[in-house]
Amino acid sequence: MTNVYLILFISIIAETLATTMMKASEGFTRLIPSLIVLIGYAISFYGLSQVVKIMNIGIAYAIWAGISIFLVSILSYFVYQQKLNLPALFGLVLIAAGIIIIQVFSKSVVH
């Protein structure tokens, strides 16, 4: 089970990096950021495809997407100076709470 979470963590980091670099790719007109996007998504989806062999696909996707959304939002604030207003911050708190609830209380994480 530990390996599943390690693979999921790597997938989340790869997806977060890829999504964050999408803006820097300027519509895939800049080579290095574009390659990071493509490689990051390839790693991320491959890892997620391995995780769902063991983990419930809905739960795995919720964790993957939720943490990625949270991290991309935080990174966009620091990297691109994109501001987050109070409703956005509240939404991010709800996403984090949802992930915590799934991890702590759900019995359907693995199948």
C-alpha cells in the first residue's frame, strides 16, 4: 500500500508541475516549458493508471485532482503572482477538507 501512495505522490507532483508550466509554454510555443508539460502529464497519467489497479478509481482521482488543484493554485500565486480571493481560498480549504475526510473516514480507498 505504501508504494501506491508513493506512486500517487509522484503522479501528483508531475501533474502539478505540468499544469504550472502550461502557462509558461505560452500555448506550446516555447520548447522547454512545452516539453515539461508533455513529460509531466505522461508521468502523471502513467502513475495514476498504476494506482487505480489497487485503489478505487474515484477515490484515487479525487485525491490526485484535489491535491493537484490545491498545489497549482498555491504555485500560481508564487510563480505567476496570480491572486486568490477569499472565495477561492475557501474553496481550496474545502478541497483539502474533502481529501482529509476521504483519507481518514472512507473505507473505499482500496478494492
